[in-house]
Amino acid sequence: MRILLVEDDRLLGDAVQAGLRQAGFAVEWVTDGGAAEAAVGTETFAALVLDLGLPGRTGLDVLRTMRAAGNRTPVLILTARDAVEDRIRGLDAGADDYAVKPFDLGELAARLRALVRRATGRATPTITLGELVLDPAARTLTLAGAPVDLSAREFALLHALMRHAGQVLTRAQLEEHLYEWGQEVESNTVEVFIHHLRRKLGADHIRTVRGVGYLLPQQPEA
């Protein structure tokens, strides 16, 4: 799951990025409002963690610009401003959740997972598709009740396909879930992980749409 972190405090940003990566997120980190607006204008993210006190354009400026442009990406505001009035302004500007510094990284990760669930219309923490049951928080997968051992990137790839069941995801879209900015991507990376998943789950679970990408059907085939 790809997250944009917007935080100008280098020490805090480094800690948040490391903590969210450990929780299974792919995290892109920028340190000012202008860079955040450029990122959300050209890239797709599952959610944003947005500081309010940014140099240049503030977090509220970024949030208002996003919402005015019709960008509905879930936003969690992260700030030291704990006054009720500040929370109201952030929520009224279009934020979906609010965390006040200092905070617990485990809680932050849980809040992000909850935001993404709500954005995709899911009430439960697990994703169920036929005999597949994936738990993003516990980072576990079962097939017909039996646990399936996946590597971190196999899990990330399957998570993306299950979140978008019934939709074709291109190789470029899947690469975004596997890698962060600046990481080198080999040309056959997605194909290799798809092959690994098919070997573990069965060849029929993931379809290839020739010339387009891959999908998991919304309903299992009879």
C-alpha cells in the first residue's frame, strides 16, 4: 500500500517512514507543500499523512487544493497543534482523520489501514475473495483456511490485486505497490512475483489480460 508522507521535521519524518515501512507500507516522503502538491498531482497513493506546519504552502493549503481538484485520497493530518479549533479547521478542509504529536506508530498504521478500508467501502479489516482471506494488519493470508507463506512483495502485490478485485491493474500500477521512488525496478519484476503467487495459490486465481495487465475476478469461478 503506497503512502505519501508530508513532514518537514527530518528526525520525525525518518522515524515515521521507517515505522510505516515496517508495517508493510511503501512510503514516499516529501518535506514541503509544493512537493506534496506535485506528488499528488502526478502519482496515485492509498493515503496521505500530512503535517500542517510546512514551509511555503501549509498542509491546509495542500489539502484544500487537493479537494478543490476532486482528489479524494484519504488524508490523515499529523500535527503538534492540538487545539480544538485547529482540528475543526483541518477536518472542515477535507481531512479524514487527525493525529496529534507525539503519537504511537502502531496506532498511526492502524488509522491508515482504517482510512483505506473506508475509502474502498470495506467495514472489516480482512479482505475475503472466495477462499482467499487476507489480513493487512497481521500480514497473513489463508487459502481455504490454510495459511500461505508470502514474501513482503508477494503480499504487497496480492494485497493490491485483492483491493481492486475485478479491475485490471497494469504492470506500472503494480510496480507502484512494490517499490518506492528511487528504487531500481527490473523489467520482469511483476511477472516474477505473479508467477510465485500462482505457484502458491493456483494458476486460476490471477488472470492475465493480454497487453493490459492482471486481475483477480470479484467472484471465484465455479
